[in-house]
Amino acid sequence: MVVDVAIQTGPLDLPDDLPPGAGAVVRFEGRVRPEEKEAIIEALDYEAYLPMAQRQMEKIVRDLGHAHRCLRARVRHRVGRVPVGETAILVEVCAAHRAEAFALATAFMDRVKQEVPIWKSAAAQQQ
Amino acid sequence: MAFSVAPSVAPSRAGETHLLRVRFFGPVRTLLKLDGFDLACPAPCPAEAFWRELLARFPEVEMLRPGIRLARNGEFLGENENLQPGDEVALIPPVSGG
């Protein structure tokens, strides 16, 4: 499986191409909501422990690839200030069939929220 | 925020110490208003000894300790793994990425 993980500032995007044999493409975008812990916010600030955060994400994807046979997984996580409505994480999994792609994407997101040293904090709304 | 050197940490009873580069993130960094500092620890330095030295300098971290994992040079610290001279030790509070 091809694994392509990056942590970056600024808006996230991925080239629109497919690996040979892909019959399923699952794409997940985690976007910043206007509420955080019952407070109205205008953005979230993300910080990461680099390069550990990137290595952890790569490790998780490779680990999950043993159980879910996929062709390619691409992940982009944004750091710095992310305004409401914009994408903080982008996950795209390509597989021959949908079940494997959905399973890997779901399991990956569950583990990101447990094992990857990235933290978010709310940026208060300015009056 | 800044990285500071801690000159006031006492040597271990054996008189043998080594420096660890400690890094703070998330709520720990917010609490201490510090990115990290250099901590003198006894050698060899198991996790318990590290915590003892760290909390002697920053007792306010105690309230966050139950949720914190340690990372050594960018990998989570193993259960019986010791810290070595010159290691970078990161305090990893509960994460919230994604």
C-alpha cells in the first residue's frame, strides 16, 4: 500500500488521481465546527509535536494496512490557525472495494484521536 | 513562549546526573507558559525518577499527570525503558487532533 502523510500549514488539498485497480475512494474531511465545548469560536489553533506526529500517523496507516488491504492512503493534517468551516484533516483511502477503504479510514481516525501528538485549542471569537 | 535552562535542579544522591531536554505541548505548555527546558536527572533515569525531578521544579504539573504519557526521542516511552543522557523527553497530554 502506498502511504503518503503530511502535516502542513494552510488549506489542505490532494491531487485528483487514482492508483491502478482502485474501485473505491473514501475521502474524509474533518472540518472545524463553530462550537467547541459549548463556546462559540471562530477558529481552532492546532499544534503538533513534529516529527513524532507524522511518524505516528504513518505507523498507524501501515499497521491498519495489514488488516485492511487497500491500495493507497493519503493523509493531510493542518497545523496553525484553522478557521471555522475549513478542513483540519483530510484522509483519502483507495481500495479495490469499498469495505476495506471505509474500514481503514474509520479505524485511522479513531486512532488519530488517541495516539497522534496533535492538540487543538479554541481561538475565542472576537467582539 | 521560550525554552529555558533550569540551573537549580540538584544532583541525585549518588551525585551523578545527566541532562534531558524536556518539551511541553498542549495544556502543559499553556499551564507553564514554557516550550521546554533542560532537566538534570540521575543516571540511569527511569520514568519515576524523571517525574520526581520534574515535579520538584513544576509542582503544578501534578494535576495533569494522570493523562500524560512520556515520549523519548519521538517515540512513546516503553514500560521499563530508562531515559538516557541527551534524550529529548516530551510530555504528551491527551491528544485532540483530527
